[in-house]
Amino acid sequence: MRTGLTIAHVAAYLTALALSAAGGSFRIPKDEPVAYVEIPDGWQTRQEEEFAEAATPDGTFHLMLLAPEGRKVGESIGEAVRYIRRNGNITIKPGSMKRETSDFKGRQMVMNTWDGYESGRPMVLRAYVVPVAERQSFLVIVWGSPTGQEKYAKALTGVLNSVAPAEHDSEGAEAGAR
């Protein structure tokens, strides 16, 4: 049973502040994947049971990948944003949320954006609600400085384009995916 981001996840994050493995293919969640995602080589990554995180080599851009619990997309975004705020020195500007939609692989993708500060410096946080199947979404949450967001825009496009629905086979995993 999936329970979302829990205290155990926060504890794991705090004990492993330094992200470990390099980029590659990830299945999210690990045991019963909803989607497969490609993270660029050279990025530091860490995967938990329910989500994965990645950071660019220079640390100016981060992302979190997770599947919402059922149709609770808004609640899952809220949990992810709270998790990110708790584990970083991040402040979100009240009233700064903007919502946009765009066509993504023939379906509507939603992007929620917030302005804020990380350790007193400007940052942007975005939550992409990526459609992976008729009734299933996947979340790509990104945050970092405006410069980092600009520098890694092409890499983010690659990550978003790599999101693919998981086919549940007897192994529960695609060859090569973590």
C-alpha cells in the first residue's frame, strides 16, 4: 500500500543528503511502476520506494519524480512541495502560483509554478502534471535558481519527453530500469 511521503522518507533524505548514483533509467514507484523516466548522465540521483530525486552536477537545478496516489494529484503536489521545503532552505512567495497547460504527446500537461527563495536567493519551483495514460498522471517537480532553470531547460525537456507509461510485467520492471 502506498502511503505518500512519510517521516521515514524524510529521515532517509536527511541521512543521505549527498545524492549518489548517476543518471539513467528509473521506474517510479519502484515496486509497482506507473512510469519510466530517463535522467541525464552525470546527474546525481537517489531513488526511494515511492519517488526519485536528481540534481545537476553544479547543484543549481533539482527534480523529484513521483506518481500521485490515485487521482489525488493536488494532494501529492502539496506533499512534495512540503517535503522539498522541509529539506531545503526554501520559502515560497505567497500568491505567486501560476498555472499553465500545454499539449504533451496528444494530451494536456499542467504546469504549476511558484516563485520563492532558496537560502535568500531567487528560485523557481514547478510541478509538471504529465499524462502517462488515459486516467494516470505522473509528477515531475523541479526547483532551482532562474539561471539553473535556463541552463538545464533542454535537459528538463529531455526528462519530460522520456516519461513513458510502465507496462506491468511479471517482473514489474523494464530491462535496465532501476
